[in-house]
Amino acid sequence: MEPVWSNQIDKILKVGHSLDNVGVQNWALTKDQALNALEQFSTLEISILGGDVYEYVDGIIRSSYDSWYCDSHSGEAKRDFVKRSIEKAKSYIEAYKVEDVNKVFFVFVPDT
């Protein structure tokens, strides 16, 4: 099977739920899985361009239409962008109101 992002990134994200059944080639991660993935991305110096929130409703994972993004600044060093993008994703996920941790998922758009 051809990787969605890269073998390295896919290995991190595959701990989540596949979104293939809703036509999205990516994985939806619980809050804890997402925060753990961010630690791994930080170690590997992979920035996060943004992400989406999905929710489990009536047996189906679907988009909640909530999202965030992070663009690099002109002349910004890669290491600085990695750090800033991961901090932005972490802050968004930690602040997101979750009533049931088993019904809200986060989907990343890593910079490849």
C-alpha cells in the first residue's frame, strides 16, 4: 500500500481510526493519541500545517467543521516553524471542549 503522507508519518497516525470509509485518506486520533503524535512529530521535526476535528455520531465518524491552521512566516527557520506549529496544534487540542473523549477526534495535516 502506498503511504498517505510518508511511511514515517503514517506509522505515527495509524494508531487512530481510518477515515477511508468517509472518503478521506487520513486517520482520526483521540485527544491523547493526538497529543502523543505531536510529541513524535516534534522529535522528528515535522511541522503541522493544520488539522480538523471529527466526531462520532450515530455510529459514523464525520467532520465537525472545526479546524485550525498554521502558516510559516516569511524567512522563518524550519525548526522555529516546527516548534510554533506543534505548539499551536497542542494548544488547540488541549483547549477543545470534549464531553466524551471517545467521540471526538483530531486529524492532522503534516508538512511533508
